[in-house]
Amino acid sequence: MSDRLLDMDEFATQTGPKGVINDWRRFKLESMDKDNLPPAKRELLRQMSSPSSARDGDSIAEQNRKMSVQEYELLKEEDQGCLKKYRRRCMLEMHEKLSIGPRFNGVHELDSGEAFLEVIEKEHHSTVVLVHIYKVGIKSCDDLNHCLDCLAKEYPTVKFCRIDAVSSGASERFSDEVLPTLLAYKAGELIGNFLACTQHLNQEFFATDVEAFLNSYGLLPEKELPTVEDEEENDVE
């Protein structure tokens, strides 16, 4: 997240009109492409950033009044796009502060029954751990692995894992007929047990189908908000 984003303690103290206006003003100034502005506008931005550098004869109130009029003339054409980015920034900041627990990258391969038990018992109490028990050569297992690779990128607060049934040490319990199996844990407790889980999906399924299936059991959090950079790219397109 951008270093420019406000600390939530600071943000919390700026809930009044003046605080919000000042924060909005700073964001607009930071969003301007100063290098490509004409010299007159660049000087105006300098004055707006440091109003104390205005003419000594002007009172603070007069400077503020002049600055607000000049700001309007300078920035009014960019307000809609800038306001959208500002709102997104505030939402991202709040989302970041409210998110708890660790974040993960990709699907974790477990190589033994001991690793399987460890990830269940030692993971953060707020983290949902989804374990795919699979077997090489079973098409539905391969397809599910591809889907989980995609979902792991979209839900970084969920720990996605997979383990070969043979490596788990319990291959007799996980025969081909019950694979692929998905197990869900939270705070060390089993909260979801789906044997032959792809029987609940179409013969040809995709990541969105697996996502909908997991969501139907409340096993996925709300999806991550797009970043400000992603929004800007979408606006350009």
C-alpha cells in the first residue's frame, strides 16, 4: 500500500469538516502531475502546499479564501476522477487496518502427515486453512489444483494447501473414489469435509465454480479490494 496513505490514527482525528477538506486538498495536490504543468500553475501548487509563503500582507483567512478559489479553478476539471481515487484510497486504508491475521502467497505443498498436522495446529486462529488431498493422474484432482492456484491469488488471507494422498500416510482412507477431497480448518477445528468434492460441480469446472462452492459454505472471506493502481489501469482502458 502507498506510503502516502494516512495512518488510521491520523485519519480518525480528521473526521471533522476541516480535517476531511485538508486531507482531500493534500490528496489532490499529490495526484497532480506537477512536472507537466505550466510554470504559473506549478507556482500556484507551491503556494497551496505552503500557504505561509504567500504575501506577508495577507492574513491567514485571506490566504485561505484565495487558495480555495484558485484550487477550484485549477482542479475542478479533475475532481471526478480524483474523487474516485480518493474514495478508493480511503476504502483500501480501512480494509488494510481491519484485516487481521497473516497473508499467504500461492498454494502450499505439504510433503508429509506431520506437515499436514502442523499447518492445522499452528496456523493463526483467524485463518481458514483449505487442504486439497489429491492423487497424481486423477483428472479432477489436476483440474482442482489449477483452480486453487487461481483462488490463492485472490484470497491471500486463506491458506491453501495440498497434499498427495500417499504422502499423507492415510492413503487407505483416501481411495480414488473419494478424491479429490477438500478439508477446511480454522483454529485447529475441522469446519468442512468434502469427499469427492467435484461431484458437486459440473464435469468441466473453473475457478469461479469452486469459488461459488466454497462461498456457499461460508469458507471464503470477502474478496480483496482492487488497488488504486488497478483502478487507474481500468480507467485508462
